[in-house]
Amino acid sequence: MPTRWTVRAIMRAMLPVLLALTIVEIGSGLVLGSFEGTLLRYPTLLALVPVTIGTAGNLGSILAARLSTAFHLGTLSFTRGDDLLAGNAVATVALAVTVFPVVGFGAWSLTWLIGGTELGLHIVVLISLMSGIALAFIAVLVTLVATYVAYRFELDPDDVVIPVVTNACDVLGVIVLFVVVRIVV
């Protein structure tokens, strides 16, 4: 699929995506604002929010880049037996399982140094791990759908998928984190 590198072609492909994602990000801010009381009560969660959504976005971006490369090489098929697709999805979830406990430990340590821990270390690590695993599955799903849609509409997945995945992880990261907080705390 050759990409036409003209201002008109780029605007036609990206402007609707960027406008939709702007609206989605406003929704994320509204959701985050609704949890202001919880964040002020537990400062560790305040430290955990940007790192959680950033890490989830990074995991999704890594997967998106790998799928985009496979797509351009012609090795990606959207079939049930696609080992490349399954292997990358499993690797993304496995990476989340190893990274998010470290994220939780780091957030707790930072607030402990400042003197604002209200939650125990094990609770923060559990919140981070549960959120991370859920977000990894969401990132995999969003990445697969966005890559497939880009394929179907003959868009370059390099241009479309990563912004969609990172924005979706921002919004859903806030929601998932606070659903897990409501369950655990």
C-alpha cells in the first residue's frame, strides 16, 4: 500500500482521527476529575495514575509498532492461526505482568519518601498489577482492532494505530485504575 505524502492526503487520513481522539482525551480528564477526592486521600494513587497510563500506552505502542512492521512485510494475517499475532499478544501481557509490580513499587516508594503513603506497599503493588494486566488485554484488543481497521480502510498503520492505542490507553487506563481501586481499597 503506497502512501501519498501530500499535505492533503495526510490531513484527510489523520484529521478525523485526531479530532475524535481529542474528544476522547477530554472524557479522560473528566473521569480523572471525578476521582479527585480519592486521589487527594491516597497520594500514592496520584503518583500511580500517569505512570500506569503511560506504561499501558507504551505496551500498546510496542505492539502496534510490531504489528505495523509485520503488516508492511506482509507477514501479518488476521486469522486465528496467526502465530505472530498470538505471540506478540502474549508477550505484551507477559511484559505487563513483569513491569506493573515495579511501577506500583516505584509509586509507593516515591510517596513514602515524601511522606504521604496511606496505602500499604502490597495494596499499591496489587492495584498496579491488576490494573496493568487488565490494561494489557485492553491494549492488545485496541491495537488489533485499530490495525485491522487501518488495513481495511487502506490507511498506513504507522500513522493511525499508535495515536489510537495511546489515547485509548489514557482513557481506559484512568477508568481501569479506579475500578481496581474501588475493588481493592
